[in-house]
Amino acid sequence: MRPLVVIGFLGSTLDASKFGPTRWGKWRPTVALAMHEDLRIDRFVMIHADIHTRLADYVAEDIASVSPETTVDKHVINFADPWDFEEVYGKLLDFARDYPFDPEAEDYLVHITTGTHVAQICLFLLTEAHYLPGRLLQSQPGRGVDSSAPGTWNVIDLDLSRYDSIATRFAAASAESTSFLKSGIDTKNAAFNRLIDEIEQVAVRSTAPVLLCGPTGAGKSQLARRTYELKRLKHQLGGAFVEVNCATLRGDGAMSALFGHKKGAFTGAAADRPGLLRAADKGMLFLDEIGELGLDEQAMILRAIEDKRFLPVGADKESGSEFQLIAGTNRDLGRAVAEGRFRDDLFARLNLWTFALPGLAERREDIEPNLDYELDRFAEREGARVTFNREARERYLAFATAPGALWRGNFRDLAASVTRMATLSPKGRIDGGAVAAEIARLGSLWSPADGSDDGLSHLLNGEALDGIDPFDRVQLAAVVATCRRSRSLSEAGRALFSASRARRSSANDADRLRKYLARFGLEWADLQA
């Protein structure tokens, strides 16, 4: 066994006694620790003040008499005020940094039964932070027995994962937090769920800036707000959530909006303006599309992040704001830095916690639970519950999850789609006709911006195209586009049927794709022309 070292305060009250034989009739925690047969202490580091030197010597002699194998290392620390938390913590931190700990060769226990309550709290905090590389030791007198008995002792391990009931509660609390961040949506995409798990851990453990990347409509704004609400529920923030789209800030107005201005700072400044950073004091500031900020605003934002100070426009005195920052962008900030459009020092500050949110097209398995979520939102907003009939729901989901559904606007497209279908179903039931009309709308919405068609008019005549449902047309256009990007029929088949082929014992993707194209009178050679 490795040597055991106990670190603890001399108890100026609990360890004190009359200097005589009667002292053995009293439970003295420091001496009693050395009396336990099941606790062999090789060295006792006894912390005490100069004024208690005589008591420390006396207790050390008693320890030697009951446990000759225990060496007592008396260590003097004097406190001007033993109830001053700052002083006690600071001096104990100095002790912890200077003491020659050797965790590889020795085991350590930190005795927290003696000393003032402030000292006990400081020992706990230093042990929890691993400045003291040990576990906590508690002792107490026995009940209903002779007071001269050594009493009992127990060790507290601060690794909470060792305690099953506590670990279970923490796991449940973490699951509740991640569900909260997802607005209660039972998402299925494994990569997205892992990302939310990481964001939950960062949200409750860190105050550093967070950068959310992803395409427009991927949910950056909603996730930022849910992160704020989670931290507020845990009493980690007390101020407001302030959101600003940096793409709307232009020219001199950007400085004024962000940092405020003094009355008379410029024409039209009729009164003082605190600015958005001040409004976010003690709360959270969400700068969406931060890549759109000018370089001057970026420089001031960087200083506000690092120093919590900034200078309002026209002011000669700085203002302060203690806010947590979440930034959002749909740009490649690394490329913007290389092109000189974004400050590299600000990017380095934001890049500590960067999370890339996938678009809806990359999370097709999450479309169904989000469909239900959007129906619930419509009901809350409009006060009317709308549902699908079974056939209509199946048809819409088949379209929404097919490769041809582009979802260029991501969740904004889905929310708008549900709102349209629900609004145009006054009897509270979305039927096949409403779904067919909506599929046609989305097909038109996702058509190329330059007015060109989906490429099918070059393959099929007008009569053939008119005979294809909008749902089938969107799907066929996606298949054709994949074929044109592929070098062979087999490669295109593997790309189009990658998910379903894993569930089949044998797969002939090329033949499956050939038969699909034949339904529309098309061949592989037609698509390669």
C-alpha cells in the first residue's frame, strides 16, 4: 500500500483540552483519527497558527503515543481574520501550490472536521478543483459510547459518477436540458443529437463566446434563445436576451446601435442611447450574421468581449457590460479572414466553441418530429388544432424526405409550408388536395433563381411533363441531377439508394435505377448527352 497522508487544521476548540490525564476522556478529532485500527496514517500535515503552537505540540505528542508510525508535519499559517474568505482561500491556495505533493507515490485525505467553517469550505473548494490532490475525510464522535472512543470516519469522493443515485439524477437532468435545447422535439439525427449534447455541456459550464455556423434557417436563432433560457433556468444569467441581425447594421448607425451614443454625438442624436451591449448586461447578446459587421465594429466587439468595456459614440467615458456572447453566421469566417473581411483576432476569440448546425436536407429523419412541432406551434399561435389525414401525411412525408426535396430555406421553409397547409384547411384536416397544392408550391419555390426549369423539359415533351404529378417531378429532377453528376449508372444508384441498400441482403442499384428511369421513357444515355 502507498503511504497515506492526511491534511487538516488543528482544531483550536475541538482538539483543545486540559493538559492532563483528563484529556483522554474527551473526543479530539485530530488525535482520534490516529486511533482507528482501519485507518493507518503515515503522515499528518497539521495546519495551525503561531498562537496555537503549544496545543499543536501537545496533540502531536498524543498522536505519537497512540500511533507511533504516524509522523506529524506541523505547518504554520497565520490568518489576520480566519473568517475572511478571501484571505483564507488565498493563503490555502498558496499552501497547496507550494506543498511537494506526489500523487503517484502517496494517497491524500483532506480532513474537513476541524477549523472554521470558512476554512472547511476553502478546503472543499481546493480539493474539488484538484489543487489538493486527494479525497475529503470526515470524522465524528460515536453515539452512545464512551467519549474517549475514536468515533467514526468516512471518505467523500468528489467524483459524483461513483454514486449511482447521484449519477442517475445528473444524467436525467442533462437529458432534460438537451431536450429543452431541442424545444422538446424528439430528433433522430445522431450527429445533430451529439452536437446538442456538446452544446448543453458548454452552456452550463462555460461563459466563453459560442459560434453557431450553418445555413440560413437552420435554427441558429432559436438555439441561441433556448441556450439563454436554459442558463436563466439554472440561475446563471439574470439579464435579458438581446438579438441583433448584423446584416441590418450599416454605416454610422452600426456603432450607435451596438455601443450607444451620447446626446449630440452626431446630427439626429437628440438623446443618449445605451446601445445593445448595455441592454444585454448580465444577460446574453446574440449577434446573428456577425460576418456582416464592418472591421471597426469587429474591433470594438473584440474589446467588449475581452475587457467588458467599450466607448459609446461621442462619449469620453467608457461603459461596461457583463454579457455572454453567442454569434451566428452562414459565412465561412475562415475564408473571410483570409480575404481580409473579418479580423483574425476576433475569429480566434469566437472559435473556442464552434458548432456547425446542419440544414434540414441533411436531417431528413427529423422532418417528421419537426412537422408535429410546427403543427403544435400553429395551434398555439392561431388557437386552432389542425391535423393531417393518414394518406395526406404519408404523401407529404414521402415528398419531404425524398432526395428531390431541397429545403433551401431549411426549417423556415418547413414552418411556412405547414402554416400554408393548415391555414388553407379550414375544417382542421389537411387532405391530399392541400398536400398536392403545397408540393407544387415548394417545387416552384425551389426552382432555379434564373428562371430556368428543372432540366426535365430537355428530356421529356410537354405532354409527358403534364402527366407527371408535382411530387414525382421534384423526385425525378433530383434523380436526373444525380445521374448527371455520376460517372456510371452503378455510381448513381449507390448515391440514390445508399440508405435502403444497407437493409437488403443483395443490391443491384443500377438495375433499380434503370427501371425507375424506364417509367418515364428515359435511358442512361439520354442523361449523359
